Amino acid sequence: MSDHPERSGPTSPAPQLPAAPGAAPAACAPGNPLQLTDPRMMRALAHPARIAIWQFLGLEGPATATECAEVAGLSPSACSYHLRTLARYGFVAEDLASAADGRQRPWRATVIAYQARWREAVGTSYDVLHATPEELNTL
């Protein structure tokens, strides 16, 4: 069993953006944001490098791990790890259609808006959460 719960798969299918301009809005468009209620998905976005990478892809469009690494201040291999984690939870996806050749692996944002539903993720505001640091790491 992995020590990193973010390496386990998501509990719901990855949301998709509309394929063409003018198409019906996706569940993750700004006017209809993705509702985050899974603590593991929230945790996937909790890392500052992942936030920087995800924002860069959302604002600038498809980019490789090397291009994202410059923005996040990481090595390309570390950035690749974070891209795979974001992909596991449906926030980004490989965009092979924009690859210049077979060696490039560009990524694109698939979620451009979300709303975190903290109460649904951990219970009502009246609930008390008792957990050790080790238990919190398993969320």
C-alpha cells in the first residue's frame, strides 16, 4: 500500500471541457464550476507547485513538463510527477494533438473552475474532527 493517498485513483470520473467553442458548457466551466467534495481531490490541489502548474495550463494552454517546470520552479521530472497527480484527479490531461513530434508530451487543463465544498467533505461545521497527523495524511 502506498504512503501517499494522492497516488490512489479518484472516486469519480475526470470532468471534461467542451471540445469546441460554442459547445454546451462543461461541468467545470467558470459559470458551472466542478464541485469538489472529495478530500483527496482537494489535497491534490493543495500543493503550491500543482496550483502554479494548473493555473499556467489554464491560462496559457497546452505545455510540456519542461515548460511547466520553469513556471513552478521545479525540475522537469518533478513537474512531470505533479502533472501525473493532477491528471489522476482529472484536473489536467495529456494533449497529444498539440505535440510537435512523438517525443513531446504536452498537457492541458481539463478543469478551469471549481468550488470546494468543505462541509460536504468533512461534515457540518458543528462536527468536530479528531485525527492524528498520520490519519490526516491518509485523507
